[in-house]
Amino acid sequence: MPKNTHPEAQTQTQTLMVDKIEIDRRTLKNLALLIGQSCCNIQSSRTSEILLTSLDKYLGESSNLEEAAKSSLLLDGYLNVVPEWLSETERLLTEAVDQLAFILAASNLGAANSSGSHDDD
């Protein structure tokens, strides 16, 4: 006698197959690295933004022109770095989202194929 010939058991088995997505370890590690680096870039950008805001306020209140000029060079340096971090973060997150979309699309295709293959049963 065959096991699980009951239609409800077959439906539950098919549902379990559709609800799981398998990805290889390399892809998972790559996604984790992309998202982790993005988080690090965001944290660095926030820290820099605090520094930039404080420095800008200080320069506006400074009466020492020589000190303000030196600080302006530092401010300009950070203003060049922060947009690069944010641009890199956007690139990393876009790559992670693209990989996740690919995985989900492949999963949906697999689910459609597996549900379609059981129609003949």
C-alpha cells in the first residue's frame, strides 16, 4: 500500500516544498557581506554627518580665521568621502536586492513547475 495516498497529505507535502527556498552557501555569504558592508557604510556616514554638522557650526561661530581655514580643509575632505560611502552603499544594497529578487523569481518558477507537474496525478 502506498504511503500518504490521502489528497490532504499530498497537498501539505506540496505546500512544504513551495515554502522552502534553497540557496548555496556561497550566495548566502555574498548576500551577508553585501548587507553587512552596507550597514557599516551607513554607520560611518552617520558618524561623519555628526562631525560635519558640528564642524560647520563651529566654523560659523569661530573668530579665529586661521583656525577656521584649517578646519574648512578637513570639512571639505569629509564632504568628499561621505557621498562616496553613500554611493557605495547604494550599489551594495542594489546588488543584494537584485540577488534576492533572482532567488525569489527562481523559487516562484520552481513552485509553478512543481505545482504544475502534480496536476497529472
